[in-house]
Amino acid sequence: FFWFAHAQALSKSSMVCGSRALQSTPPRALGVPLAKANGPLRPAPAPRQVAVPESVLKKRKRQEKWAADKAAATSAAETKAAAKRKDIFKRAEAYVAEYRSAEQQLVTMKRAARKAGTFYVEPEHKLLFVMRLRGINGMHPKTRKIMQVLRLLQINNGVFMKVNKATMNMLVKVDPYIMYGYPNLKTVKELVYKRGHAKVNGQRVPITDNEIIEKALGEKTKGKIICIEDLVHELYTVGPHFKECTKFLWPFKMNCPVGGFSRIRNHFVEGGDAGNREEYVNELIRRML
């Protein structure tokens, strides 16, 4: 009987606690609509608008403007670069056609002369490549001054020069200290491509981009020389802007030739290396690249 009475008392107390919990629970938790529980439904309050500082708005607008300007500039630069590449390619093709035409014309003239029983005399060379062979020991001051004028300040320095009376008179006076000759197209190209350095603001800068050539020679030559093929063509043909091109190029720094020199103190006609080598200079230059 005692256990039965205790269980009955516990059940009554749990029922009372449950009814009190139901009374304290809000109507929304019990599933009762809000309108029926607390009267008519009230609209939810609008989210609070955060005021953005004016400086932040100005910064966003400025950055958007900069991004748009940068995108427009990039697009314009790409269009200009594509047009320039197309122009450079056309110029290179025209130069190749010119070289081939000149070579074919030379062959035709030689064949015609041989057929007629005569000889065809080729036109005189217009381009020289001059290179220093010896130092200043025992050198006359006037000879040293001529070497400075020729920009041959170090051993194995080389420069392109135009063939004229003044140039040949200077070369004759410094003949024991230099070697020179007539480079062909292949030699000129290899020198510019492999050993070519530009003089930019008094500094020796390797020619790695056509933009360097265009900045230095574009205005001086009125747009005639904007790429390395223009530079090679102007040097090989000794064009009207030859002087600007040679000033733009730093004197070539050549290696010692593979196999060495024979005798730099003797003239070429005596089995040495000094003096005028004419067309045989091409073989020596290839050994020194």
C-alpha cells in the first residue's frame, strides 16, 4: 500500500508540473498563430541601413575608373603591337626579296659577261668592319688618337665603318694595329644578333627587344628604323641613316678566334693578321663570335 501511494503522488506532481509548463510556453512555440495568440500580426522591422563613408565611395569610384582606363590602355597597346608586328614582318619580307634580287642580278650579269667573253666587275664595297689587334705599347700619340676616333679602345673591339677617302686614310695610318675587311650579309646579321649591344644613356645595353631600337632611332630616322631587321638592312646597304645606327651600336666586343691568330705583328699579305683582309674577314669573324 505504501508503494502504491508513493507512485500515485508522483504521477499527480508530474501532471501539475506539465500543466504549469504548458501555461508558461509562448503561443508561437505551441503552434498557435500569432494573430490568435497576441492579436493582429505586426510587420517585421526593416533592417538597419549602414551609412557608407563618402571617402570609401570616392575610393571605389576612383578605383573603378582606374581599372577601366587600364583595360582600355591594355587593349589599345595590344592592337598597336599587333599592327607593328605585322609591319615588321612585311619589312623583313621586303628586305629578303631585295637581297635575293641583288644576288640573282649579280649571277645574271656574270653569266652574260662570260657568255660575251668579257669580265663583269662587281661594284666597290661600301661597308667595312674594323677590329683592333694590339695594345698601346710603343704606339705613337697620333696613332693612339686615331684609335680613339675610331672607338677602338680595347683589344678585339670592332666597329662598322663606311668606305670613303677619309676613312681609308685613317686606316692606313693605324694599319699595323688593326685588321679590317668587307663583311657580307650573313656576317652583319650574326654580329648584330649575337654581339649587338646598344648605347642607351651612356650604358651598354643588350639588344633584346625592338622597342629599344625604336625608342633610340625611331624619331631620328623618322620611323625608318624600328626593328633589328631595319638596323641590319641600314648597316649592310650603308643607307642614309648609317651614322645614327653606328652611334647607336656599342663597339662589338669579340672573343679571341678559335685556333688563335697567326702573327698579329705581320701584315695579312705576309701571312700575318694585320691590315686589309677584304672578303677573308668573314671567316675570321665567325671564329671570334
